[in-house]
Amino acid sequence: MALPLVLWMCLLVAGTQGVKDGDMRLANGDTANEGRVEIFYSGRWGTVCDNLWDLMDASVVCRALGFENATEALGGAAFGPGKGPIMLDEVECTGTEPSLANCTSLGWMKSNCRHNQDAGVVCSNETRGAHTLDLSGELPAALEQIFDSQRGCDLSIRVKVKDQEEEGPHFCAHRLILAANPEAQALCKAPGSTVTMEVDAECLPVVRDFIRYLYSRRLDISLTSVKCFHKLASAYEAQQLQSFCASLFAILLPEDPSFQAPLDLYAYALATQDPVLEELCVQFLAWNFEGLTQATAWPRVPTALLQLLLSRSELAVPSELALLTALDVWSQERRPSHGEVARLVDKVRFPMMLPEHLFELQFNLSLYWSHEALFQKKILQALEFHTVPFRLLAQHRGLNLTEDAYQPRLYTSPTWSASVSRSSSRYWNYPYQSFQTPQHPSFLFQNKYISWSLVYLPTVQSCWNYGFSCSSDEVPLLGLSKSDYSDPTIGYENKALMRCGGRFVADVTDFEGQKALIPSALGTNSSRRPSLFPCLGGSFSSFQVVIRPFYLTNSSDVD
């Protein structure tokens, strides 16, 4: 028997009274009229910074919560530090606004404050006569129970698996509830009492959760389910769910150490012509290429994707020899065509390998003998690079030394890199590392070294201590200095790798001069740009500098 229409209407009306952006509450006070100010935005609660916080601002909070006025405006986390994002900073109200969201401020989640600056209020005991009972928080669970009961329905949802004759499961639904949700319009707009959903077989296990989401408007999404929820949301015009899933890709990609998920999402991006997701997957695989080559998924890497990865300079790998060795293993497992292998070998940067390693390729690499002519051509090119001075190369051979073959990648072996972390040896109490690298990859410079110093600088004072000039907007940052003479024909484009939990590279930044700015690990409450792949621990575990020398085609451009 169908539930009475009145009950449906009551549920729908209650649903419109849920928490919305700009709603406020008091937390951690001893009485109901005092506490830390918290405000709701974008699906979560956060705090307010006490910069410019005064009685006028506090009065807006108190009146919105039903009190006559504010008696105190408190700062310094008087009611204890909160959790989550700091939503607003430098709030300035006139006193007539319905919410702090309507006051002047820096904007949502634009703050350099910490939770020891959380704002609080004490409101007068007198209330304005209105007393609200708000049980709307119970509504999602109630709507889920209605769907799970599979009773009192007026809409049948039939699930058909693509490319299969047999029908999938059937669900009964309630058109009035779905009609109240903009996310469900594509499902309930069809006439009649039956709707057919056509889904891929791999997404069949999450269809029930997807329909339940259209009732309750809440959903748990994980690495294993995000692709299917994104696919269903795209197919049935659930734009908020689609957007939310898209925002999760960068968070969830690093969770799979087997690298199966990034490869699957890359294939999904190609199939759906999603260039943003495609580039995100390629960037993650490039920065974490060493881990990819050691994973069980390495032989599954498609030839076209590998071609794309090998064309990149921002490819993190111990050395070019390690890359070529991994390519040899991939080729034995994948069995690509002769032409496909030749195109991949052509992307290998042979000049970045030492002459002794080039000589040993014929003994250690199965690819060598199946592509002997190509290897000999590439080795000759590399040996010229290693043995002929720069001036003669440019004068007599006409080599374009700006080509990719002559540019280093992100080589993470100790020859070209060093790291600092919280466990590094410390000088003046800051993570610090001294190391040496050759001046240039050419064999002509193998006995000519440059000394470098890498230091993590968390404050302006620490910059001064180490002889760097920086502003409060730049810290924390990495400082890199060299102490020896360098050849005027050589320049450096050094990079800094942000490592998260020792598991993956979350971001790569440039050294501009002697400084590399560190992105925000989580991307919230910071004026710094967010890390491309968030580090959910809240901070990076280590920072790795990669030295990248190259010949200056214009010798007047001295580093």
C-alpha cells in the first residue's frame, strides 16, 4: 500500500530545512549561549579566525542563533581549538547581516590562521522567543529506510547490463521523492511506471547505492567505486555527484600501490574523452614512474601510454639506464611489434647514460640484438655528446642541444639528487643536506663536481639564518645553494619532489633561483597553491631535490 501523500510532503519539507552554507553553531561552551563559532560551507563545518573579530561580528552570530545580542567577542581559541578548515578570516560585519557569510571577509577558506586563533562568543541569556526543534539531520537515514524497504512504490527501475541478454536486478522507487532531487531528474522524467537503467557489468554492484543516494543525498565513495559512480552520475545527469567524484580522482589515485587503478582510470578517461582525468593520470604515472616499473601492473601499460610517458622530461626515475632496463622487461612481457619497440627506444635519452653503461647494453639487454642498427645509431650519438666539447658539437655537428635527447629527466639516484626530511641531520635545528653532483652529464665533466646545500626553511628567520631572502608569503620553502665554480656554458633547471609518506610523489616544483616554494599538502586554508595530489597526512614526509644540468645554447646565459 502506498504511503500517504501527506507523509511524502512532510519528508520533503523537512529536507529543505537541512544544514546549508552559512549556517552557524556554537561548540564546546559550558552553556548553550557561549562557545567556539563554527560555520557550515561546502558540506562541512569549520571555524572562524579571530583577526578583526569584534562585538559587531559576534552579534551577528548570536542573533542568527536566536539570542538577543552578544556580550563578549573572544579570540585565541577561548573555547578550545576546533578541527577542520578555517572557513573565514578578517570578518567585518555591520551587525545587520543574517550570517557571517554575508559579512566582508577574505572569502571562504582563505586564511593563514591556525586553530589557536579560533573565534568565540558569549551571547546574552535572553532569546528572541523563537525556539526551533531541528530533527532534519535524521532525514537522510529515514529516506534510506524507505528505499531499502522496497515497499509502497509507484516506479519500477529495471537494470540492464550492457551487451548481455539477461536482465539485472529490479528496484522499486517513489517518484515523488526522486522528483524533489535535481540529481534524479533524468531517472524520473520518463513517462510510465517503469524506467530502464543500462549499466556496465563492472558497475552493477553499485547501482543500488547510486539509487539510494538519490534518496538520501549522501554516499560513501572509495577507490574501487569512484569510477562507476562517476560513470553513473555522468550517464544520469547527477551533476553534483559527477563533480564530487571528479574532485576525488587526485585524492584516490595514489591509494593503489599496484598501479592498477591509475591505469584503469586512464583507460576510462580515454573512453569518455575526459582530457582533465587523462592528464591527471599521466602526470601521476610520470612522477611515480619508478614505482610503476616495479609494480605488477607494469606489463599492462599500453604502448601508446608508455610512448607518452617516455616523451616527458618530468619523469621520475633513478637513471636513464634504469628506464631502458624497465623497457626491456616490459617488452619481454608485452611482446609489442618491432615498429612499436623502435618508436619507444627512440624516446630513450641515450646521451644521459655513461659510456661504460652504453658499452654494456649489448651484453645486458635483450632489445639490443633485435634492434641492433637503431641501438648503434643511438650509442654513437651519445658517445659524441660525451667526448666532444660543447663548442665543437655546436660548430661542426650542428646538433640541436635543446632536443629532448640532451635534456635530463628527474633522475632520483644519489648521483643527481638528495633529500631532506624530519629525520635528516639538522644544523641550526632545520633539515639540511650537503651533497655533490657532476657539473654535467657529459663524460667530460665526470671528475668535475659541484657542491650543493639543501635546507628546509619554515620561517623568515630561518631564511635569514642561511643567507636567503624570503617573505612571509613564501615560507615554508626549500633553499638550494651551490658553492663551487660552474662552467659558464652550463645552466641548471633544478626541481623539488614533494614526497608523501614515503609512498608517492605528490607534486613537483621548480627552483627559481635558489628557492622552491612548497605547495600546501592538503590544499586548504592556505595562500599557497595546493599540491596536485593531496597528502592526506597534512604534511609532506620528505623533499627531494633533483639537479638537472644542460648546455646553454647562448653562452651569455650564465646560471
